Amino acid sequence: MQSFWAERGCVLQQPYDVEVGAGTMAPETFLRVLGPRPYKVGYAQPSRRPADGRYGENPNRLFKHTQFQLILKPPPVNVQELYLESLEAMGIDLRQHDLKFEEDNWEWPAGGAWGVGWQVMLDGLEITQFTYFQQCGGLDLDPICAELTYGMERIAAFLQDVDSIYDIVWARDPETGAPITYGDVRLAEELQFSVYNFEYADVPRLWEHFNSFEAEAKSLLEQASAVLNDEKASPAEKRRFPLLATYELALKCSNLFNLLDARGAISVTERVGIIGRIRNLAVGVAKAYAAQQAAASQ
Amino acid sequence: MSDFLFELGLEEIPARMIAGAEAELGRRVTDLLTREHLLAAGGTVTTFSTPRRLAVLAEGVLARQADTEEQLTGPSWKVAFKDDAPTAAAQAFAKKAGVDVSALQKVTTPKGEYVGATVKRAGRSASEILTADLPKEVLALYWAKNMYWRAGKPERFVRPVRWVIALLDSEVVPLEIAGIAAGRESRGHRILHGDVPVPVFQACDYSKSLLGAAVVVSVADRRQIIRKALDAVTRTVAGARWREDEPLVETVVHLTEWPSVILGNFDREFLALPEEVLVTVMRDHQKYFAVEDAHGKLAPHFLAVLNTRADEEGAAIIRHGNQKVLVARFKDARFFWDFDQKTPLKDRVESLKHVTFQKELGSYHWKTEQNLHVAQALAGLVKAKGTKFDEAALLKAVELAKTDLTTELVKEFTELQGIIGGLYARAQHLGERTALAIYEQYLPASMEDNIPVCVEGQLLGLADRIQTITSMFWKGFQPTGSKDPFALRRAANAIIKILAESDLPLTLGDVINESAQGDLVYGETAIFLRERLNFYLKEVRGFAYDVVNAVLAAGADDVRDAIARAEGLAAARGSEDFVAVSAAFKRIKNILRQAEEKGFALGNSGHAKAAEAVGLRDAAAKVAPEFEKLRGQRNYAEALALIATLRPTVDTFFDKVMVLDPDETLRGAHLALIHEVLSNFSTIADFSEIVTA
């Protein structure tokens, strides 16, 4: 899949090294989709959803799954056909399968992001979320972009025809043919993180982390606003302001929120307020980033 | 005469939006052609759609509009021409009419001489008109959710437009939509035909051309193919039937271009899960049809509608894939079911404190306490009136009704709330009545649904909904116009339906009173419920609007009585005598209103002297007791027939008697008499509301 998209001019990025809930949240998507500049990028992104952890006991659900995330900005007119070709490239002979594009709109309220699109169903299995991004960080996008999110574990299990994600063969000894499975590699991680997320994570300390990261991000955003709105500041001064670092702090808050949620520490009433706090950070960064890009291109 | 074909090629349109858009496009094209006089008499418009296209074929389209001549009349001749020379007025008129001043004529009318102009308009060609106007019509189609796709965001539409066909017979109409120039090339089935253009040479060959590219463009044809295939595939299992599910059929019709059906199987062990859960997974999550055996029990099979034509090998692969997905989902459901049993419903009441009912009102724990108060009060009322039910079971059901919101299974399948609670209550041996009441609490979810069968379920449903309505009203969340975010109208509709179709001895007033005691919202809630009763009588029961208005004007508290009165009135309305009497009642009402405006007082009907007045008084007095008796027995049809017998006396009275007699005593007597007639006989319905032809 990587070579397929690389051959079509996409930047192949490495996974982002901060905890995220989805490939969308990595800056290669969240920030690159803003502004007018075209961009094509693909990357595998480990995505953490603490509440989805099942101690490694459920064959279909994971605390951390891998998304292959692809951004095409602007989307080419044959984006759907390219997508189908990418499935063929992975060895799926579409003539032997049933494929449907079923309406499924996507949104990430805390990121002020939404789009319309489909879940792509292959023989009844959702293998991809296909979205035309319309808004991100509370900003209208122009041009818009196409986001393809492939669920890698599902696709691998489908291709290898195994019943459990943990049975996916990850590697094979070239001489003996002995397999190393997904379970061999990841089962302990699923178990231990489920235990941590549900049982051990210290709620007061998680809140402390949250507040501390939030305070740092807010302070940076205030300074960003001062620098970016300063008519006397040079383009170089504006360009060097660390918004990428600010965004990481927002991501930290988002992950801590997910942990607190898995811990059952957030009541429904609190929920909206905390999502709003994360949204303020994410939207604040997006707006500042767009302004920074505009200033830098002057 | 030509055929006009228009096809709009799109990326996959959401299934739920296709039927509406197809019909709207057909309407817009028909209207455009009609408006522009381009549709010949007997011309027809046919519409088509698949997930990737909307299309219209208009047969009997004129190549061009007929030329027209129109006579325009301008200013008077005297103003337009002074000494035979055209004035500014003549020039302005000529300019407006688009003719030369020399072409103006003198028109003589009975009112005098005017300037006239004959305006000839050459008819425009169909191609010209369609090129200019059709794109606007297409882009104006309504979509529940739109998107932008082109840079600069020139238009919004449901999904990107990828190709356009516009053909008058074999000629391309050079229109353009969303930056795409119309041509004659369509696209076939994504997989079966591949990414190769499908040329359409003649407009009328549309269906045939696409059929060759593995696309059935007719919705009706696809529906028939799917139904037949469902039947045929199900016949391979002895004694089996597929569960009829019309909405699901419509969904898969709009998800396919070339439909076929496969039968899949799952292990019998999953049949131990409740049928409701299995069917929800199949229908809502996988869009599969359930299969039942000869006894109507769920069988371990399912039917998947594919958007392809698979050979045997392909079908085996597809079946295998679908089965795996379904089994994984069933396993999830079983995992949740087992997990939920570890915490029985009764231990979940406390955790409802963490589930918000409404931010400004409180949690579901609060809601449950409120529901308990209302349910207790309603239970007391119906018990006093002799209704038999299990009060303890009811209260237990109310207490536990919302606890399933904390279960994993309901979090996974939110559409099964209530049902899951009922199933768990049964599994936890909380008593059949309690379990059933919880299970049925959200019935009726729509006007087509049945109401709960058990009294406990009916009372729980009433208490829950009226509590929601009054508390939301109290917080100012009344629905306005099309906005009803808390679905309060649906809740009120359910209250009406339960009262209408159960035997509960409760009036609307009883129900509101127990929830809104002394509250400011009593009046508002009463008006709101009365509107829903009006809706129910008209839309669900099909009574004419004037019958409904007449009946509700005489009383809207007792729902079943209002229905009975509407039935009686609808029957009586067919009689000529009755219609005449109701017209007389309307007259009486008008006279009384006039009298009041003029300050005429009611007198003593005993003082009436005219024979016709005395006749009416006696006839009314004779009929009144019998009328009251029939009304008491709720024999409304006969009671109304009895009123109709008053027609001759009423008619002669109005023919012969001057009601507003100059003599004050006589006038007062007449007014008192007609007032008595009106008030005595308006208790079933206010007949003045009846609209007479």
C-alpha cells in the first residue's frame, strides 16, 4: 500500500510519535489540511483508544490499532478509482468480492473537524473510512481534501482469513516457516494497557497532567497571538513561533481525556465542558497555524 | 418530437436520500418543460436512479417552442402622438415592447383610442432552454447534507458530480453542471463493467445501454429483482421464509446497481441470544435479512444483498466474509450480554446518577424519581376507577426502566433500549409483568406501532412521557416550527395513542394534572396535547378537519370519547337534514354574536308568541331528554340523527320569525330560545364548525 501511494506522489511519513486517537489527529493531517497549499501524504498511525481495550480477550477490538492514513489535498477527480486500485494492489481481487460505499459522515468535535463520506464495505466488513474533509480546527477548508483511513488489522485479518486479529501472521521465519503473530508481538501490550487504563491510572494525577499540559498550551497560544498579530514582528519571527509544539500539548490533553474517560472519571455533565477545553486548544492552534502560514508566505 | 435524456453521474449518494432526489429531479424537469411549453400533449417523464446516478427521460419534447404573437396596449393615442409625431411616451412604449416606433398601431377600445404593438417572439429551441435553465434546477435539488469539493467552492451538492449526459435524441445538449460539460458517456458498474465509459447514442436507449454495463437504472426493476432473489434463495432452505422488512428492501435497492442475493449461515449456538439482538445486528448493522422457520422462529441463516454478480467461487468467498463479520458481531453481543449479567438491574439504579437526562434538569436517577411520583398518582387514579393491574410490578418497572442505559449492550445497540432492559429483567426473574412493562415502555415509537399490551407498560409509558413533556416545558424547551430537538411531539403522540387505544380510564387532564400539579405549564401542556389529538384524529384516524374541529370545540379531554363523537359526526354528516341543521346552528351563532354586539339581552323563551317559535321550543324540549339519554350512552350517531329531525321546525322558524324583533320582549324571547337550542345540542360537537358545500 505504501508503495502504491508513493508511486502516486504521496509523501510517506513515519507514524507520529505522540499518543493520538486517530491518524487524523497527527499534524500531517490536522495542520496540513489547513490553508491553500496542496499536499499528499500517507502514514501508518498507531491509534490509542483506551476505552476500547479488552485485555486482549476480544478478537476484534483493540486498545491500540493501526490506521493507514492518507490525505489527498486537493482530491483528484478519480480519487475513488485510485482507492479501488489501492485495494487491488493489496491483493484484493474486487471481482470476487462485494463492495459498497455506504454513507458515513465523520466528525471530531474536539478538533472542530468534520466531513462527509462513506464507510467502504467489503463483503460486509468496514475496511475504510473515506471522508471529504470540509472543516478542520473550526476553519472552512479550501481546497478540501480526501482522507482515506484504512483499518490495517481488519484488512490483514481479512486478507489472511483469520478469525482473530491476534492470529494475523506478522512475519515468518524464512527457513522454518514458523510464524510470528500479531498476538506474539502485541498481546502483552493490549493486556497491560487495558489494566493500566481501566485499573491503575491515577485519576488525580491524570487531572494534574491534563491541567499542566493545558496551562502550557494556553500560555503558548497567548504568546502566539501576540507575535502573530504584531505588525512590527518580521516574517521570520512569526515563522519560528513553536505552534507545532503547542499542538503536541493539545494532543497530550486529548489522550489524557481519553484515559480519564476509560477510567470512568468523567461524568456526562463534565464531558461537554472538557471536550470544549480541548477544542479551544486545537482550534486555537489551527487558527494560529493558518495565520502563521499566511504570514510566512508573504 | 424528441426524447430528452438527462443523467447526472455522482459519487455514491447516501441511500436514504436517493428516492426523494429522484422524484424532485423528475418534478423539476417536468415543470421546466411545461413552463417553457416544450412538453407535447401526452408527453411523459420517467425517472431513474442508482447510487451513482440520477436520470430523467422525457418523451415527447418539442424541438423548439412555437413562435408567439402578443398584443400589447400602451398609453392613449393622444398622449403618444402629437400632430402625428411620436412623443416620448410613444418611444418609451416602443422600447419596452421591443418594436420600432413606426410599427405602433392605433387600437380602438370602448374606452377610447390607444397605442398598440404586436410583439412577435420567435420560439427558442429546447436545447437552448435546457442549456440555460436545467443546470440551475439540478443544483437547487434539496439534500439533507451537502459538501464542497472544488477549489474556490463554487457549488455545494450531496457528493461530487463526475459526469453529465444531456441528449435530445442523439444530439448532445451543451449544458454544464459543476464544471462538467454534458456529453453522451455514462459509467457502468464499478467492478462488473470497470472504469470504461458507456456511450449512450440515443436518449431512448438509456436503460438498454446501461443494462449492457451491468447497471439496472430502474428502481422498480431492482426492487423486483431483489424480492425475487430473496424468495428464490430462501427456498433452498426447507420451510424457511425471509422476514419481510420494507425499509430494508428500500435501503438495499438504493445501495445496488446490479443486485443479487446470497444465503449465509451462522452457528445455532447464537440462537440462544435474544432474537431482538440478533435481528438488530443483522438488520441495522449489516443490512441482512433475517430468516425464520415454518413456526416463525429465527433460523440460523441470513440473506445479504450484494451489489455484484458473483460466480460460484466468488459467492463462496463473499458468503464466507459476511459470515465471519456477522459471527464476530454476535460474539461481541454475547460478550456484552454475559458481562451485563454480572451487575443486575437493581444494582444499577444508583449509577443512573451519572447518566444525564437533560443537562438543566438532572440525571436519569432524578428522572426515575419523578416518573415514580407520576406513575404512583396515575396508578391511584385508575385503581380507584376499577382497572385491574399489578401495582407493585408497575412501580418496580418504573424504578428499573432506565437502568439498561448503563448496560454495555444498550451502549452498543442504543436502538434496543427498553427491550434490553425487559430481557434482562426477565433473565433476572424480576417478574413477567415488570419485565414486559420495561420491554414495552417506548411503544408506540411511531403512529404505525402498537401500544403496550399490558396496563403496567401503558402506565409506565404515560408517566415517562408526560413527565418529559412537562419538565421540558418548564425549562422552556417547547418545540417551535420544525424544531423539536427532544422529540416532544412524538412523546405527545404516543400519549394520545395510548389513551385512544387502551382501556385506561384517564383523560388528558388526569394525565397532565398528575405531572404538572399546580404548575404554570398545565395550560401550555393541555394546548400541546390537544394539538396532538387534533393531529391524531386527522392523520391517523382520517377524520375530516371540520369534523375534528367541531368535535374538539365541544370537548377535548377524553380521547376515546372524542373519537366516538367524531365517528358519530362523520356518519351524521352524510345526511342532508343534518347538514341543514348545522348550517342553522352556524346562523344561530352569528345572530347571537350580532345581538351581543348590539347589546340585545337574552330574555325569557317562554314569552315567544309566534307559532313557529313556539313550535321550535316545543320540538326542542321534546327531543332534548331523548338526546341527553343517547349522549349519556355515547350513542352519538343516533343522538345526532335525532338533532337532524329538528330540521323542519328550525327551517320554518327562520323562514317565518323575525328573530331580532323590534319588540324587546319578543326579541329577548327569540334570542333565549335559539340560545337554548344551541347550548343544549352542542355538547357532542360544535356544528358551526362543519363546512357545508
